[in-house]
Amino acid sequence: MNTLLDEPIADGEPDATQLILTDIQSGILQPGTWLKQVDLETRYGRGRNEIRRALDRLAQKRVVEHVPNRGYHVYKADGKQADDIAEIRIILETGVVPKAVATATADDISNLRVLAERFESLILHGTVLELYEANLNFHRAFVQLSGNGELDGIIAELRQRTSSAPVSQWKTRARIEQSAREHHEMIDLLEAGNASKLKALIERHIRQR
């Protein structure tokens, strides 16, 4: 399941938007890379109009940036913008905590544990893209405990603005392992109903401290 863009599938094949997005997520197309339409047409075997529509849609999602009279490049956030977006994510994701603590069921806790274990297992055996998706799936499940169907989409778009490629998600292998531990700690605090410590942990988790 694609957690970033809900792309239509025709005849079992992803459209150009999904193909370009996958290459960005996997780090093949790095932040700052200029995207020549003719090269993309050749790479994906798609027509000019489909490639242009795909680039326009990715630009709307802030995955790529359109520069008038120059073309498109993979979006690259500056440091301040990344910090500002982290602040917004902290506000939104800690805001979920009271509702999550009040409504989380045993099944919800069990589901989160499965997702946390999936992320942890991929550290050794998965690809960067699989790890990235597993992380998104865990956080998405947590946010969905709020019961707010719009919130997940907003947070997903915020993530795209700061790290369009999974390789930029974590600074070191040690930070990936710490993130895995924090996922389990988040679940334990949720199950214990400790909202204040859970909020503090989520903030550290997002800031990667």
C-alpha cells in the first residue's frame, strides 16, 4: 500500500507519478536533481503529457519543485524549513496523545506492536525503502487512533517536504536502532496511559535526539 500518494493503477501498472516517486523515495533521484522530461519519458516509457502531469502533481505535493523557465528538480528543504516542519509535526502528533490514550484498545496496542516489530526486523534484512514504509505505517497507525481522517494526510504531506528520499530520514544506523526502541517505548507508554511521558518521547523521536 502506498502511504504517500494514492495513485490510480491502470491495467496493473503504476502511472508515471508513482514511478517517479518510487525513484525519489529509493534515493535514485536525489534531492536537488534536475528532472529532464525527455529523460523521464525514456526511462519510464511514458508519453510527454503523462510525464508533465506527473511532475505537476509531485510539485503540488512538494516532492519536486518547479522553477519557471528552467524545469523541475527533486525538492530539497533547507535546515530552517526542516526545523519549522518538525515543530508542526510535534504539535500535531503530540496532540493525538490524549485521544489515543483514552480510546486505544487491546487490538490497537497489538497492531502497533506488530508494526514496531516489522520496522525493527527490517533494520537487518530490509531495504531502505521497506524500512521507510514500515516507519510510516507505524506512525500512521498511531495517528489514526485520533479518529481524525484528515490528520494522517496532513502529516504525510509534511513528511514529504523535508525528506522525499528515505536515505535522508535517519542520520546514522544507531539512530535507526534508537527509533526502533522508541517505537516500542511509545507503545508501552500508550498502554500504561502515561500521556505526559508519551508526548515527551514523541517530541524527542521527531527531533531525533
